[in-house]
Amino acid sequence: MGKKKSTPRIVYRYLGKEWAWGQAYPYYKKPIIEIDPRLGAKRMLEVICHEALHIALPHLTEHPPKSKAYAKGEAEIDRLGKALANVLWKDGYRKVLINKHHTPVLLTRNKVVKPKKNESRRNHR
Ligand SMILES: [Zn+2]
């Protein structure tokens, strides 16, 4: 039996080039979920649920990317992610920035970088 998979780490990164709101890397030793920081609160919750499900249920999309089986698995993940996010949202779960000056850590290709001071100010005022 394999070890229990660790809880994924969420990192925030602009994902424009990937044409995605979020991405999951289920096969990393420590799984990573990437989220586009520009998403609104509700969409962000939905995308986090969606990507977490990719990591929890990797078999659903273990098929060639353009196959019917893959599309079916993706549709299932999408349905589950929306269902989960809707329940949580309805019950009042929201992202809260604890620290007034908190800015999500951004991940570039290989390293974690903190946004520049003037950037974080622009984003939160
Ligand atoms: Zn997906």
C-alpha cells in the first residue's frame, strides 16, 4: 500500500498562457494546486474544489487528453467541484485575507517569489 498522499499546497500564479483558471499536479510527491489569483471569490472556491478533486480522484482523468474517457472524467470532476463549491458557498465559506497587507505568494517557473511592495499595494487598495 502506498503512503497517504499529503495535502496539496496551493500556490497563486497568473495562468493566462495555460488557458486555465487552475491546474493540479497530482503526481508530485507533495501535490500542488495552482490558482490564478485574479479569480473572484466564488469562482476561486470552485476552482480549488475542482483541482483538489483531480488530486483526490486521479483515476478519473488518467486517459489520453483528447479521448472520450478523459472528457467524461473531466466532466465528472467539474460537476463534483461545482456541487461542493455551491454547498460551501451557500453555508458562508469564503476566502478571507487575515493580514491586511497579505498578498498571495506567486510561483514562477521554478521559484517562489513574493510580489513587489508596490504591486501588493496596488492590488489591495
Ligand atoms: Zn479539470
